[in-house]
Amino acid sequence: MIKKLLFICLFLFSSLLLSAQLTLGTSGLLNSPSADMQPDKTVMIGGNFLNDHITPGGFPYDTYNYFLNITFLPFLEVAYTCTLFKATDTFVPEKKGRFVNQDRSFSVRLRLLRERKYLPAIVVGSNDLYTQSGGGKILSEGSGNQYFSRFYASASKYVSVSKLEKVGLHVSYMYNRRTSNHLNGFAGGISYRPSFAPDLNLIAQYDSRSFCVGANYLLLRHLFMQVLLQDGKYFSGGLAYKIYLKGK
């Protein structure tokens, strides 16, 4: 009983302090990848509030994104994400500070191995895979618009504590070449799914640059909510609606 009350309080406390999500519109932890995948034939439509400390250079302000995510094969997930830009041109004062444009990015995730009894699931993927600006590039160093560019490999393994209670262990290696969003090296985290609330997931992670804590919750099978707090003080968050094109 004490354990149950402890985790209920933790979740409520997190929800009051935080307000954050799937920051790139894909499956994963809070702001780093994992080897989790959505069920086959799942469509997610959502949006997020992004604190300026979690966004790369080029977004020196709080902003928002919206995304469409589709898992149309058991091993393949793709996402299209738009992040809103503000006008900063002092020569157009009537538009300065307003959201007038958006950055478009494409993400892909490929599962190489399903989780097995003694082996973790393994996924490789990329966010903001390609940009046409600057002559067309896959790994931009800053001349293109690949603000969220990164390639990664992730492994995830779940351990059952009881019939419905699970602990997830996640590790990733990420690589990019952008000095304004330098998320290179190892990242990882721990997730906990309590038996009294199997649709609740508590998460602590390190994204190779900062620490985040948060939670996500699936309400009535379709409404997915996620919150995160970065470095103990910066929150981001959002909502997504899940559509299952075949029985879950």
C-alpha cells in the first residue's frame, strides 16, 4: 500500500511540475532514443511545447511542434515533424516575435532485432535525415537546416518484477556534426511501469548532454500524454492521439 501511494504521489508531482513529450515525434524515452517501437499499423498525430533549453541553436525561444508518425510495418517507423519558427528580422518589426515559418524534418527507425529472453531489442534510426539547403546534405555541420540531425543505435531490455510490473533498461549511441545541437556519444535511461497502473511509464534519462525525468501515460488506449523536466527546472510536454489500423 505504501509503495502504491509513493508512486501515485511521484506521478502527480511530476505532472504538476512538468509539461513535456516525445520531443521529435517518434518512439523513445523523453529526449533520447530507445529500441521501443509502436505496434504495427499504428498512426500517431500530436504536438508538443518545447522549452528553449531542449531545442537546438536556431530556436532561442520556447516553441511548438506537431507531427505525424506511422508504423506501417512491424519493424519500420517513420515520422514527419514540423517545428515552428519565430520572425527575428528587425527590418519587419510588425512580424518580429511571431511564429511565421516552420522547420520540416523526417525521421526513420528500423528494428534490427526483437527483444528475446536473453537479448535486447535493437533499433537504428535517424532524426532530420536530410536537408536540401546548402546543396543537399545528410550530415550537416551547420550550413543546412538539419537542426535536429542525429544518427543512432539503441538497445532496450525489459525485466519483469512481477506479473504486470516492469523495469526497462535503455542505452543508445548517437552521432551528429552540428555544433549547435551537439548530441554525440552515449545516452541511456531507466523506465518503470508499475503493476497498479500498467499504462503509466516513469522515466529517468541522460541524453548525452543533460538529465531529464518525466512520465508518460496512455489514457483510454488512444490519448498519449508525456511530461519531462530537463536538468531539474526546464519543462516541455505534449499530447498525441493514437490510431490503430488493425486490432491492438
